Amino acid sequence: MTEEKHILTMLVDNEPGVLSRIVGLFSGRGFNIESLCVAETIDPHVSRITIVTKANEPLVEQIEKQLRKLINVIKLRDLTGSGSVQREMALICVRAKPENRDEILRIVDIFRCKVVDVGPEYYIIEATGTADKMKALVNLLKPMGIKKIARTGTIALFREPH
Amino acid sequence: MKLTGAQILMEVLKEEGVDSIFGFPGGATIDIHDHLERTDIRHYLVRHEQGAVHAADGFARVTGKVGVALVTSGPGATNAVTGIATAYMDSIPLVIISGQVPTHLIGNDAFQEVDIVGITRPCTKHNYLVPSVEELPRILKEAFHIARSGRPGPVLVDIPKNVQQGTTNFKPKQKVKLKSYNPTYKPNSKQLRKVVDLIMAAKRPVIFAGGGVILSKGAEELTRLARSARIPVTMSLMGLGAFPGSDPLSLGMIGMHGTYRANMSTSECDLLIGIGVRFDDRVTGKTDSFASQAEIVHIDIDPTSIRKNVPVSIPVVGDCKTTLEVINSFLAEEDLDKLTDSRGPWLDQIEQWKQNYKLAYIQEAEIKPQYVVEKLYELTRGDAIITTEVGQNQMWAAQFYHFDRPGYFVTSGGLGTMGFGLPAAIGAQVAFPDALVVDVAGDGSIQMNIQEMATAVQYKLPVKVVILNNCYLGMVRQWQELFYEKRYACTCMDHAPDFVKLAEAFGAVGLRATRPDEVETVLRRGLETPGPVIMDFRVAKEECVYPMVPAGAPITEMLLV
């Protein structure tokens, strides 16, 4: 059975130790985490956790069931596919030699990124987009020399029905 | 009503109907123990915290109530972990109260501080560190609710010392409100219609019953189903007693040390109805060939159990008892008489397997451990509560003692915890002071919690310990004999204490049998003695448990006597 990426999003009690229960479940049962994002929602008692995992069908069913079984997990959805909006964010510190500056700015423009900090030999670029877009962007900037990069995992929301 | 945290704990324990607690005090539980002494709740002082949790566990298994253990912070709490993990694997409802250092010291590596909530996260159903005395009543009520509902399990509540001492307004009988926890008791009846159709159409059905049937108190409904639809029943180790072992439809235990007919019929059946089971590897052997000709129906209250280990055609999430009631009510509308004919050849085949390969052993000049268990069954007429340690003793108890009722077999199934049997027997005896409680033990396992003999003697709990003493860690030795070319690495235990003298040192009675003709006399004398007794049976050293399916092999590949 083929492994596929799944984006699992869940609302959880915003309490100490809850993230540890979830991460512990993944490590204890040998499930995989590709990325993880956590932050409070509008309700300060509730956080949203988004986890990207790679698993085959029966395994992802087991992962979802195990997560739902945790007392602190209020609601869980699999947001894989086109029914949801998905974004990642990155801050990329790229080496900006004079001869590369125009090219970098063109890429920034095409990818609708922003230069948020400029130094004599570098730019820090803020980028958001799908996982594919981020990958393409990184690939284009690589030849210029990426000094540092900080990326978030995927966050996602289900599209509201029209 | 203004109460301290320790007083609130007493109030909630009373509200929850707790009459017995197993514990061991320490600096971080002095306040609780202090108040406990002033209530009607009986506190049994164990000799090691592992014993406290196993005793609470044994108490819970025979009563169906929530067992309660009370331990101190740090080493008290870490000593409890094996007991907690044991209960977790077997879905036993427990509330474990641990003392903790005061909140302002948490994280400072204070004396006897350990992050027990962190340590027990993967082996509890849920756990809490109580942040303030205001939160304590809600947390305690939730702990009991979570422990006993749905798929039961242990819940740990870690109470810092200043929370025990702090005061707050206590409102009695608070309702539990948990927005995210709502176990499914009521099964989907559409699914059950399909199950009934399968039952009516099946030529070779088998029911596979597990501990879930016992936990949901569904044994009667199961028996009704099996008898009315003429379906033979096999049981997991945890399921023994869910269906009468002496019933002609009983196939006995399934799996690695299951009966020949149980393993064969599971492999040949066309319908397997798993109820309250989790298809553990000791049951299925090689999963690809497990019940490979069958449609599998799986009924369990825990959705994670379903499709975890084996593919299932009809999943049913629900309480075992409730589900069995619905199936039985649907079946009542069917023409069950016609099953008498259609099941005939299948039941004949099973009878043939039964006649050809019975559970057996060869009598020799030495005492055979199976013989001791057989005699024990005979003399107690199946009326004893049997607890076991883990290993060969456990398997022989499961094979040669026949359990006709639920709650009479208390064993560590999932975790396989050596040292479980004696403290569990103590817990069972506390629950039923007049019952005959026997721990079937090995010489290895009994030494893991032998200190609890002192508890038994102190509280006049007349538990009987039957040691099948072969001077080996027998089950591992058996594997070494069969699969490691008889290299008995580290399994020879020929420096055990003299168990008779040891019993006497504890203030109990010790007896010994070294020849087969002494077995019955020693058993009789031991069982008739009023107080706790250790009976040391010097059995054949290199006896193996048969049948045996090598780990990972199909369950039809049995090594037989």
C-alpha cells in the first residue's frame, strides 16, 4: 500500500502537556511527523494543531483514531486534498551579491514574496504558499546561496461550503 | 463548605463508593493518609507500591469497580508505573493518586520529585497534575468517570502537597462535563443486521471473546448468543470465563498456547465474530493466515482496536453487552431451528479435533505442574478465584483450570507482568474476604513481589500461593529449549529461598510436595488452613507448555505434546 501525505488538523484543549500527549503518541507508536504547527485559536482555551504525516490508508485511519481517543483532542479532520486551503511560511536569508540582486528581486516578485530585511550582502525574504511553491522557491534561490532558512509546517483550513 | 484538598479527596472517594485503598505513605502523602485514617475507608499498607497498584487492579477485576491506589511522589510514583502499565494493557479501571512536591518546587529537581505525569502519559488512559486546590474536585470526578467509562483504564492524579493542604469551597456531587470524551455505547443497528445475516448464513462460525465481554458484564448475553445460534466460542487469555469453559460449545483458549480445536476452527471458520478483543499477536500468530477464510466481524467499544491488527469486514463500535443484547433481540426473530442441521458438520468436525488432540501431559515419577493445577481445579470445584503470575504457571492455569464464570481468573494478559499474582490475589481477597483466592505462581515470578506476603499476614487475608517450582524461569527456558538449541542462558534459578521457611518467616504457613502422591494432601491441607499459605510444589524441571505456536507462525502450526 502506498504512503501518502495527510494533513491532520485538530482542535485541542489549550493546556500544558497536551502537545506532549500528541507528540508522544506519534513517537510511541512509530507514526511519522513531517511537520507540526500549533497556536491558540479565537477561543483562548482551544488550540489548533496541524500535523502533516506520511502513511498508508489503514495506518492513517489508525493515527486518526488514536488521536481522537486522546481526551484533550476535541475535533479532528483530515484536510488532505482540494477541499482545503493549505499554506506554509518561510523566512529565507539569501546571499545577495550585486550581480544577483536583480534576479533575486525578480524571483521575489514572481513568487509574491516580500523582502523584509536588507543588508550589504543579503536579503531576508518572507514567503508564504503551498508546500510545492515553497519547494520551487527554495530551488530557485539555492544557486545564489541560502545562508539560513526558517520554515513553518503546513497550516490548513477546510473551505466553507458555498 | 470550606475543605482542604486532602479532605476533598476523602469526600470524592466516598461519593465514588470507594471502601478500600491500597497504598504506601511518604512525605508527599502525609496529609492524605492523615485524613484517610479518620474515614471509614480501609487503607491496606502494602510493602511496595507496585503491590499497591496490582492489589487495586485485582480488586477492580473481581468487582468491576474502580480500584484505587495511593502512592507518594518520586520513587513511590515510579514504583507504581509497572502496575499502571499492567492495568492499562488489560483495560482495568483504576484511579492512582500520587503525592507531588509543592507546586512552587515543581521543576526544581526537589527531593522525591519526578514528572510522573510525563512518565505515565503513554500508559494511562489519562492523567492529571492538579494545578490548584480549586481544580481538584473537578479533576477527581473526571478521573473516576474516565477510568470506568468507555474502554476502562487507569487514570493518575498527581496532587502537589500544597494542593492537599490548601482550602477551597467544595460543592458535593459535581457533574462531569467533558466536551471531547463521549464513548460510543450504542452500536449501529444496520451493522448488526448484517452480522445477524452472516450468523444465519454461516456454515462454520466461531465467536472469539475477550476481556471486553467481561468488562462490560456481557458474559450472560454472550452465552445466550452462542447457545441459541449454536456458535462455538474461543476465548483470549483475558476472555476466559466470559463463556463457560465446561460448555460443549467452548473451544477453550486461542493462540500461542491455545487448544488445538480453537486454533484449527479459527483457521477454518467462515465467520469469525470478535467481541471485546484486540487481536493481539499472541492470539493471531502470523496475521496473513489468521482466519483467512472468514468474514471477520469485530465488536469493540474502542475504535482504535478495530482494524489495528487484522482487516475486518464488519466493524461495530459499541459496548459489548449492549451490542450482544441487540444481536440477541434480532436473532430472536430468526428461524434458529434450522441452524441445528446446518451447524452439524462443523460441530462434528470440532468434536473430532477435540477428541484427537486434547490438552495433555505425560505422567511421570516427578510432579507434573499440569497435574497440580488439575488437582486444584478438582478440589476447589472451580470455585476459587485464580490469580496467576506470568509464564508457564499462567498458561497451565489457563489451560487446566476451567473457568465457568467471569471474574474468577485474574491474570496480567497484555503486559505479562511477573509479580502480579500475589498482590492481585490480595486485592481480590480484600474484595471478597470469604472467597478462596489462589495465586498460581512460578518460583521466578513469586520472588518479584514476595514481600506482599507480609501484607497478607498483617491484614489476615488468607490467600493461598501455589508455586509450581521448577527452579527455572520456565517460559524463557522453554523458548531456549525449542528455539535456542537448549542454551539456557540466565534462566536457571537454583538459588531460590526455601519457600516453606520463607512462609514461616512471614508468619504464614508453608507446605511442600516433592512427589506426585503428596500433591493432593498438600493442596487439601493448604486450602483448609485458615490464613495465608505458600505451597511449594517441586515439579518436573523441564516441562513445556503445549500446544505451542512459535512466535510469528500461523496458529495452525502447533507443537504438540
